[in-house]
Amino acid sequence: MTIENRPSGRAADALRAVRLTRQYTKHAEGSVLVEFGDTRVICTASIEEKVPNFLKGKGQGWMTAEYGMLPRSTHSRMDREAAKGKQSGRTQEIQRLIGRSLRAAFDLNGFGERTLHLDCDVIQADGGTRTASITGAMVAAYDAFAKLAEAKLIAAMPVKHFVAAVSVGVYCGQPVLDLDYLEDSGCDTDMNVVMTDAGHFVEVQGTAEGEAFDRATMDRLLDLAQSGIADLIALQKKSLGLSS
Amino acid sequence: MTIENRPSGRAADALRAVRLTRQYTKHAEGSVLVEFGDTRVICTASIEEKVPNFLKGKGQGWMTAEYGMLPRSTHSRMDREAAKGKQSGRTQEIQRLIGRSLRAAFDLNGFGERTLHLDCDVIQADGGTRTASITGAMVAAYDAFAKLAEAKLIAAMPVKHFVAAVSVGVYCGQPVLDLDYLEDSGCDTDMNVVMTDAGHFVEVQGTAEGEAFDRATMDRLLDLAQSGIADLIALQKKSLGLSS
Amino acid sequence: MTIENRPSGRAADALRAVRLTRQYTKHAEGSVLVEFGDTRVICTASIEEKVPNFLKGKGQGWMTAEYGMLPRSTHSRMDREAAKGKQSGRTQEIQRLIGRSLRAAFDLNGFGERTLHLDCDVIQADGGTRTASITGAMVAAYDAFAKLAEAKLIAAMPVKHFVAAVSVGVYCGQPVLDLDYLEDSGCDTDMNVVMTDAGHFVEVQGTAEGEAFDRATMDRLLDLAQSGIADLIALQKKSLGLSS
Amino acid sequence: MTIENRPSGRAADALRAVRLTRQYTKHAEGSVLVEFGDTRVICTASIEEKVPNFLKGKGQGWMTAEYGMLPRSTHSRMDREAAKGKQSGRTQEIQRLIGRSLRAAFDLNGFGERTLHLDCDVIQADGGTRTASITGAMVAAYDAFAKLAEAKLIAAMPVKHFVAAVSVGVYCGQPVLDLDYLEDSGCDTDMNVVMTDAGHFVEVQGTAEGEAFDRATMDRLLDLAQSGIADLIALQKKSLGLSS
Amino acid sequence: MTIENRPSGRAADALRAVRLTRQYTKHAEGSVLVEFGDTRVICTASIEEKVPNFLKGKGQGWMTAEYGMLPRSTHSRMDREAAKGKQSGRTQEIQRLIGRSLRAAFDLNGFGERTLHLDCDVIQADGGTRTASITGAMVAAYDAFAKLAEAKLIAAMPVKHFVAAVSVGVYCGQPVLDLDYLEDSGCDTDMNVVMTDAGHFVEVQGTAEGEAFDRATMDRLLDLAQSGIADLIALQKKSLGLSS
Amino acid sequence: MTIENRPSGRAADALRAVRLTRQYTKHAEGSVLVEFGDTRVICTASIEEKVPNFLKGKGQGWMTAEYGMLPRSTHSRMDREAAKGKQSGRTQEIQRLIGRSLRAAFDLNGFGERTLHLDCDVIQADGGTRTASITGAMVAAYDAFAKLAEAKLIAAMPVKHFVAAVSVGVYCGQPVLDLDYLEDSGCDTDMNVVMTDAGHFVEVQGTAEGEAFDRATMDRLLDLAQSGIADLIALQKKSLGLSS
């Protein structure tokens, strides 16, 4: 596969260097620094010993996610959402996506009346922050539940599937995997895909930012995503000391 | 195709009765009541003779969308967003989707420094309000631009493609087209698809609410959407007195 | 009475064509489309099985109203209040007026610890939206309570009075009934009157937008309102199949 | 006129002791402490050398009013609106009323492109704070304009009329003038009336809090208001050293 | 000590005329008008028969403070915080300071599960509003607790210390006590000090607005504050009829 | 000096291990990770080519600071301020302190009509986050101005003084330097001090959280701060490759 036209010099189907650093901060039950190339996100998982009102007394747990970017994580400084007094539509969309994706990975009936809060905070942005967040949050959540299991507070790990996420897109007419910022801002189509370790889809969100794209392109993008996500899940398991 | 397990009795690939009523209200440049079965949405298109600051002096136009639901458009009454003082994440996600979809349909360089405001207000909800909104807003926007063209304010209609949208999903294990509320609340997977009259994708947003779904299901869902959208675009053109 | 100077050509004491369409939408316990000429408002009445905290345990019910306008219900598009994050002073003033007026019509001790939510949403505005809202909400509330009575959840209809509302004003020096938008924007004095079927006053809100007005004018305006409201209450009762 | 059933022992047509203290604070162009019995309101008038955007370049001025209550101006402490982050519907309704009333008193074309800000802050509340505010703000505004006139910045005082306001109501079945808190909280009907020194109406806002009231009562209430306002305007003029 | 360069003509170590007027308004349990020269602040203390959630059931009380300025308490009119929808950082900083200072004065275990709300509202500002607020709030709080003691609702006055506050600063190179507005706006360093009747520090907040200041200046400023606060506490006790 | 009663085992006058890592993220003009023991704060300095409106056309620059904490930077998870829709009083107080401190360090007339935005985001909190922020922001700001100087956009580095900050407090009766979380939560008095490299005071903010403290303690605390800040400024200069 030719690599000449990606700014990064990567092959069309090549991920960036991906790193997962566990126990990155000391207070959270799970704390992971996830890096996709220059994109760096701190994902923490915090366990709270109660559930939202709509779930009280049902014996089940809840998982929810929040997402933020440091004001100068980006090329030019963005206004701080806390100072503006509201989260943008983009932020809300991303945190809803992270929450749904992670709820698909775990069994909400498997950890009692507890809430797992996932916080994904972007320290440095270079494209793909939402997919990096999902990929890192999976590991942070796993670590948090492992703490509950070690403490015998839950009988078994409430994992249904591993999930990971990656972006795919059409850059200069060519379908490519895991777009960095330069590729993302120049691409025609951007699609974020979340899949399980069984190769099944949890979320597909594709947008034609330039030209609408045809079915053949759609098929190629889904192939790229499937292959990239398999690699990411292998990395997640390796970082947790699990066999693939 | 068997129809026995859809609450509506429809075939798996059957749309609900779809109606487009133009000139539904009198003040807006374009005003369409769109009905997909019991789902009823008023879509208005308003032309404003200026653009947002970030586009000033660039000679191009802008299109933006807002979405709302009347508090009792739904089974049980929802809180009014204006009274709560903010729009939900869901509302923002939907209006961002409508905006992107319609900007794909029109040439932003073809109508001068004007803003087209699309307002999609749900009067009665029975599933598929966002896809009905996109389908109706296309016609409202067309009418508004036609007014500009009749008044010789623009040289040609700035239409690139017709776009329409429909939901598809997996209901009781079976891929189906155009889910109503009963089907939507019971389904495993929900996907909203926006396509052009050339059969190309503008947006694909799929979520596995229950089980993650496999590639074969994905392919079947995309087939259903493609067929349904072709019918919807034919209806749009017919209501506008255009040949398909 | 001369009619020459009203833009509408109506006699000074003539209402516009008034229509009340019940069961306009399907989910609400009461749902009425009210039209005063080109002014169209959807009034829904929703029953909630609880009361606000300040009434809990007192065995009495509550009624509250909210009012909104679709952004393009007006000649030029207004900003959406949900997007601005707050309701204007005008909106709050109107919904407080609707709430007080309807609480005067019904016996709050007659329907248990329930809240009746009245939502008045203006689809198309051509003057007199607040008085149309009150007039339509009366019928929607009646229908909602009738559902409770049919289901034997309340022993009797909790109606104290019928109430209706109309605007009166001084247009080109002449007192007139039921101002439309053209008359309203050109008038000196605008007064909204809410009365019962016994001909008693519930609310009187008059503002001299131009010249202050004298006592004789006040008397004439009250006469016009009294006569118009009697007609409106007859229409309400007729639409409900009640004898006047 | 019998006085036995007013808690205050006043005759039905008697005002409370009314005092107007000019130059109450030192920074404002006009500053008046107005007292109606135990109701005490600080009314300041501030001149700003510009107008809102919608009036720029039109050569006319603007007047606007804001209203507030100190948290413990009332029997039990109210939440501070600045801390809650929004003004109540009641506050907005009152400040809109004050603004409209004062704009009726002055010629907006008579003081150049300036804004007069009226601030009415209730120090101690005992009924009738909005009518006291209007009565005091008239004097504060007069003082502020007099400063402009003395400085030769305007050619003449831009006064069209004097305006004052008073409440009337039905207490224990009897129409009475100028209700204090005890009377107000026990009354059936409450009406606020704003009139000019010519005896013409600027605003009438009546609400039947208990029983709806008949036309004869309406007439008696308007008589009481007319008489009370004449006295208040005489007091305003006296405090300003003007002949009635 | 030379007095030539203070605009007020005061000696460097001289307070302005300080007055404390108790029972200034009639509803509050404690109500004090405090004046430091032309600075006038109404301090009220309101007792509420409950505590915030985080203290429920612990048998202890709570004290909290809010601060506000009337829009035209200042030289030029400020925007009203209630209208802007939020309190400034300055306001929040001040009310946190007042709250901490007063909680240091009283024994939170000595008045049951009650909350004392202190409201400090500036009627006229001429420098030192926050220190005047603390000094006046001490007396208002004392009065409120005295009411509880008289009513035998508490066994003893829960006073630990008297506290008072004063500003000191460097004006034209010279350390001075109790800056008025002219001095404050021209000074290099501004320090607010809160002390007890034992001469101990509760709060010290110093800011070099111009040049950073050295340790000798710091020492002189603390001396001035200590002397001024001793005088203020003597005044507080005298106004309450207590021996110093 | 005895060390037995500090949880950290440090001497009363010992700082924690302090590290300054420059160029911590890649987009910001200045980016520093500052660590005081386990307290970790990312300080970025961003240059914007304009000033706030109140400074336009005056030829001078501006510096402003914002502060935030990641939700799980703390022992138990805090609510995200962006999600709550407002910054707490504590946050605003801290960012005002950082801004004032850094404006004291640089010459606002020395870098043209530009704004330097300082963002201090706490990744991990263990006491002293505001003083660490100031200490790190000094270095980040220096780096940002050095970029302007290298690019010849400014003629000289606009540094007036180096500033650094540290906390001091009374822990178990003993004055100590640089409190960590355990010491901070158990201490009686907490004082934050900001000083220049000339040993002069920029800010002093001391609060007696338990017992009020006497003048001798105040003197000892100021001594400790002075010594600690001298060490911190030496570290800042060393990290920048400057001679002390």
C-alpha cells in the first residue's frame, strides 16, 4: 500500500504509535494516559458508591463519561468551557459517545449500585481525541473494577467485551486509518468506529465533510477500522497483562 | 418479506405514510409540515441578510439548524428547554446533524452573504424525528432559495444534491426500515442515515443499544436505508413539482 | 359602527374568525389548536400525578402554564429561547398571566394531588397570542379533567367558571376589539382582559403605549372586552358540546 | 367612610404616610428614598452618555429600569437573585412596568443620545413596593434631568407628565386604597394603577386573586386610585419645590 | 504624625467617623447600618431553622455570608449582578471572606441546627466596603443570637471573640489606616486585616497593586491595623451596651 | 529543627521536591509541568495578538490567568466545573490571585498590544496547587516572552521581577513551610505568600482556619515563606538556564 501522500508518511492502514500508561495519577481507582502519536489523553475511572436517582433500588450500576480539553491542548487556545459556563455541543456529543461505548463493554448488573465516572481530559490534541478516549477509558475502567474484585466487593469482573475505537477517513481520495490532525483537517470524510473484541460494531459515526462518499468507500473504511481496532484491543489486553 | 413482528404491521422495508405540506405557515420563506406516520415536524427556512462574524467579507453564505420539541409532543411531558435554561446534549447533537446534512445539499457559495436558518420543531413525536426533520428541511430550504431566485437576488438555485434521511434498525433480530416509537424503544440497534440523490452517504450514525451487531447486519441496514431514501427523495421532488 | 379605518376591515366590535380544534395532537390529555384569524396556538394540558413540594400532603392540586413561540412564528425570525438559555421577561409575564387566569377557572381542591401543565406554543403569530392562549387553554384543561372524570379518578368536574380572554385597544383614536398584528403595532393603548362566564374580571392589563387614556376610553374598552369574551365563552362551550 | 376592618385602622381611601427624601445617596444624578409607611425603596437615576444599539444615531434617548429587593427586606429571608443567577418572573414583570411608566412621563426626544437608568431597590418591604418605586423614580429622574438642564446639556426639562402609582384592592369585601402587606396578603383583588397629573391612565394591572370582581367594583377601584394618585403627584411636586 | 498628604486630611493612623445603627430595618433578627465615613452598608442577620445538608444531624449550626452592591452605590453605575446572571469573582471573594471571619467569632456548636445568614449590602461605597461589612455583621449577628438567648432557645451567647476588620495601605509611600476611595484608588498596596479582641489575626489579605513592598512596611501596616481594630471593637461593644 | 510531627517527615523549613519541566506540551508558547511533591500542575502560556476592549489602542499588553482541576485530581472526585456551568468561588479567587501575581512580574508596557493567557490545570492535587501554579506560570510566561524576543517581535524581555509562591501554616502548633494535603487539612492557619526575587511581598493571604494566631507566629511564618521563595526562584532561574 503506497504511503506517499499521508503527511505522517504512514501506510494507509497503519496506526500511529499507541501507548497506554496505567496508574498515571494516584487518586483514581483507574488512571491511564493514552497516547496516539502526539494525542495525549488522561482517562480516569472513579467509583462512587451510589447510582443516579432513576436507578435507585434496582440493584444495578451505572457508567457515565465526561470529556474536556485543556484550553491550550490545541494549536490555538480555545476558551475554557468552565469559564464560558457551558459545554459545547461537540463536547456533549463526545461524552455521550464515550458513555454509550463503555456501557456496551461492561455488565451494568455486575457491580452493584455503584457509578463508574469516566473522565477523559485531553492534555495535547493531534486528531482522534474521542477514539483515544474510548480506548484508554476501557483500560481505566478495567483497572477500577479490578480493584473492586480484589477487595471482594464484586464476585467477578463485569466485562462483557473489550471495546476500542479508531477513526478512519478519506484523505486525498484514499481511505486511511487513524487520522492525525493534519489529515483530519484536510479530509473529505471522517468516521469514528467503536467495535468489540468479537469484531462487532458498537458505534459508527461517519460524516462526509466534503463530498458524499459511495458504498465501496464505506466498505473499505469499515475494513480499515476493523483491522485497526483488533490491534488496539490486543494492546489494551497486553497492557493489562491479559492474554489476547 | 414477512411482516408479522413489526407492531405497525409494515413490511421490513416499508416506510410509513410520508406527507410534505408546503407553505404551512405564512411568515417563513420556506415552511413545510413533514409527517412520517404520526411524527409531525414543522420545518421552516428563514433567510437573514448577513452571515456570522467568522464568514464576514468572504462572499459566502451559511446554513444553520435548530431543533426543538414541544413539551407534550411526547408520550409523557418533557421539561421545556427554554425554561430549564439549556438545550440537552441530545438536542444539540440533532441540530448539529441537521445543519451538516443540509450544508451538504447546497452550495454555500451560491447565495451570497446570507444565512439560512432552519428550524425543525416537533409537534408530535412517534419515532424518527431527526430524519423527518432533515427530509422536511430540504424542501423548506429549497422553497426559500426559490424565493431568492424568483426575486433575481441569486442567479441560480444553489442546489448540489437533494438529501433525505431515514432511520433503520434491528427490531426483534430483524433489520427494518423507518422505525416508529414502539419499534425504536424496543430495538437493539438504531442507525440514522443521510444520503444524496446520487445514492452517496452524507452521514451514518449507528448505535448498538443492545447487542453489538455484525458486518452482515450493517450491510443489510445500509441496503434498507438506500432504498428508503431513494423513495423519500422522489417524494421531495414531487412535492416541489420537479421531475425525479 | 364605522369600519373604515381598521386594516382588517372589521367593525370596531368584531372578533376575528375564531376556531377551536380539539384533539389536535395525540399524546396530551387535552390538546387544542386555537386560531384567532391568522394567530395559531397549540394548547396542551398534561396531567402529572404529583404536586410541587410546597403543596405536598395538602390534598390539593396545582395548575401551571408555559408559553413559547416557534422562532419563525413571527414576521422576522426571533432567537430561540432554549438556545439563548433563558426566557425573556415578556415570555415569563405571559405564562404567569395564563397560569393565574386558568387557576381562577378551576377548583384546585377538586382534582387531588395532581398538577395540570398547560403549554401554549405559538405556531403562527398575528397579534393576540396571549389571549388566544388563555381561550384555548381553557378548553384543553377542560378536556384533560374530563378524562379524569371519565376514569372515575375525580368525582366531579372541578370547574368554577369558564374563562376567556381578548385584547382591546385604541387604534387611530378608536376603541376596537381583538387587535391583529397590524392594529396592535400601530395602536396607542393595548389592554388584555380575562373574564368569567359571569361577566366578572379575572385580569385587566392595560398599557398606554402612546398617549395616556382617559376614563371614558377605559369604560368603552371594558365594554368591548365584555362583549367579545361572552362570544368566546359561547364558542368554547359549543366546541365542548356544552349548552351555553 | 368606616375604617374598622383595615388592619392599619386607615380609612378605605387613605394613603399611608408617604415621604420622599431627595439626595439620599451621593453618587447618583438623582437619588430618592421613598417611603409608603414601612415600605422603603431607594430609587436612583443614573445618566449614561450612550443609548442601546437599536437606537444609535437616531438622536433620541432611552430610559430603562431595574428592580431588586434586599434578601431580608421581607418577613422571611428570600434567596438573593444574583446568587441564584437569575431574576424571577416577578422581578422582570415589575421592572418592565416601571420602565414603561417612566417612559410615558418623559420625552425621549428631549435629552439627546443618553440612557437614564432607574434602579429601584427595596430596603424594607411592607406592600406596594412597585407603586412606591414608580412614585419615587419619577422624582429621581426629574432630579437627574435637572442636573443636565443646569449644566446646559439640554435646552429644557423633557417632562411630558408627572406620573405616580398606587395599589388598590378589595379587602374583606371592601375596596381600599394603598394596601400594606397585611391587607395585600389577605385581599381578593389587587390592582396597580399608574396615572398622569392629567388624571389619565398609563397602566392598569388588576388581578383577582380570590373571587373575580364585577364592573361596579372595578369602577370604585379606579375612583380610589385616581384620588390617591392626585395626592401623590402633589407630594412629588412639593418635594421638588414645584407648584402643583 | 504628619497628615498633609492624605486627601481626607486624616492622620496616618486615624479611622474615619464610624457609626453603627442597630435595628435599621424591622424584619431581620439583626439589622445594622454601618458607616465608615461615606461608606454605608446594611448588614442583616437572619436565622433559619435548618442547616445545609452536609451538616444535618450533627447538632451544629452554620453561618454564611452574601455581599452585594446597589448598582449606583459607586461613582459610575455598575451592572446589576442579578441581571447579568452571575456574581463577579470579586463579590464571591468578599462574601467568602466575610463568612470565614464571622465563623471565627462564634461557636458553631453553640446555637443548635440553625443557619445564620449574613447579608451585607452596600448602599453607598467610598472605600473599605468589605471591612465595614465584617465590622457591622459582627453586631448584627450578636443581635440575632441575643434574640435566641432571650427566647431561651439557646442557653448562652455563642460568642468566642469579637472580630472587626479594617484596611491599611501604602498611600504616596506612607502606610495609612482605613483608606477611603480616593486613597484606595491611588495606593500601591492594599491590605485587609481581620482581628479578634485578643489582638490575634483571623485574616490578612495584602496585595501590592503597584510596587512590591518590603518587610518593614509589612510590619508597620500590621501595627496600624492592630490599633484601628482595637478601636473598632470598642465601638462595637459600646453600641451593644457591653463593657469593653 | 525537629521534624517529628510532620506527616512527611520534612523539617519545618523544608520544601518538598520541586521539579519544573519545560516544553511539556507542544502547542503552547510556554508549557511547564510543575511538581511540588505529588502536586502536579500543567502551566501553559498562550500569546494572543490582541488585548481586551478596555485596553485597545493604549499600546499596552495584558496578562490573565485561568485555573482548573481535573475532576479526579483530588482524593474523591469533584464535579466538573464545565458541566456544572460555573466556576466555584474558590476557582475564581485562585485565578485572580495568579493573574495579579504574574502581572506584578512583567512590564505590561513591554510586549505590545498582546494578551498572555496563563492556564494552570491541576493534574494531581496534594496541597499547594495555587502556589505551585504561580511558580510554574512564571517559567511558562518567561518562555512565551522569550519566543517573542527571539522572533524580534519585542525589543527586550519584559521582566520586572521573578515571582514565586509558597504556602506556610501552623501545623500542630508549629509554623511549617510548604504544606502537603495531609498537613493542610489538619492545620490551624494557612498562608499563601507571593514574593519577588528582591524579597518583597506581592501577595499575602493568611487565614486562621482554627484558632486566630498572634503576631509572633505571623513573623515566623513570613520568615519561612521568605526563605522558601528564595529557593524556588533559584530553581526557576536554573531551569531557564539563567544565573541566579
